Amino acid sequence: MNRRESLKAIGLTAVSTGVLLEACKTDNKKATAIAKTTANDNEAGREAFETERNKKLNERQFFSDHEMLTITVLADIIIPKDEKSGSASDAKVPGFIEFIVKDIPEHQVPMRGGLRWLDIQCLNRYNNTFKDATAEQQLEMVNDIAWPEKIKPGMEQGVAFFNRMRDLTASGFFTSEIGVKDLGYAGNMPNKWEGVPADVLKQYGLENV
């Protein structure tokens, strides 16, 4: 079972502050663009007060530029692009996560703390923040926190953070247009009613009615 199939089954040493802040200087335009996209930009069917509330939430950015770029790398490791569909970032999952932590504030401290924990770990190991580490180093780091049953001493915070990140990524992806198509869900189809299936009629003894 690959990573995407697994997600479907879910139902879905100290470093100086100066070094960390210096590492957080990133491409502002790219990060801002990510933050302003959500998994679903369609406001159809919402009440006026819901549309106004969402507008206010979208007007402010919670995650820093550096944090948004880190979330994008993580989300694409969790759900990468494959031959069937796009990646998490293609489905605007980072923007979805940015919106969710503002909509449900209890996510804010665990997510921000987890992102900082991840950067400190990578700075200590690789002398780079997570997003600036090599792809191999990023996967090595993720593999240390992706499997709760194999948790190592000192990795508890990272495992808790990654569990939350994985759940949010799966939720964002599989409720997006790309994710729904990936699942193969067609929804209700007009003019396709062919009556009660024969096996159901037989089950209730109504096959000859």
C-alpha cells in the first residue's frame, strides 16, 4: 500500500535563536501566494455571515513565510504527485492548513511548536532548516517521526506534530477537487436510476414483486 492509499485508509541540542531567525528569511511573494490559496475557493452555498467571517480570516496570515514553505515541503512529502493525480500543494493543501489553524485556533500552538521543533532538529543534524535540507535529509527526518509505533526517545513532540500535519494534509487533499477525483467519487449522477439492485430485492424476498 503506497502513501496515498494509506492516507485514504485513515479516514484520513539547542540552537541559537539568531541562527534560526536568519534561516527564516525566505521568498515572501511565494509564501504569501501559498497562504492565500485554500483547498476550496468557492463561496457558493454559504450564508452571508460565513462568507464575511471567511473573508476576515483570509485577510490575515498566521504562519510566517518560512513556516508556509516548510508546510508545503512536508505536505508534498506526505502526498506527492504521482501518475494518478497531483501533489498536496497542487491541491492547495498548504492554504487549507493556513485557513484551518485560523478557523480552529487550538491547532496553532501545536503546529507552530512542531515546525520550530523540526527546524531545530534539522539545524542540529544537517546545519540547515528542514525546508533547506536536501531531499534525502528531509525524508530521513520524516521517517524518524512518521511511525508512532517505532518512536525513539526524544522524538515524542515530533511524532505528535507529524500526526497532526498528516491528518490536516489528508483532510485538505481528499476534500479538494484533485483529491475527490483521486478517490474516484462521482457523486449523484442525473438520469442514472435503474431501480433497486437485484441482489437487494432478493435479500428482502421482493425479486418477483
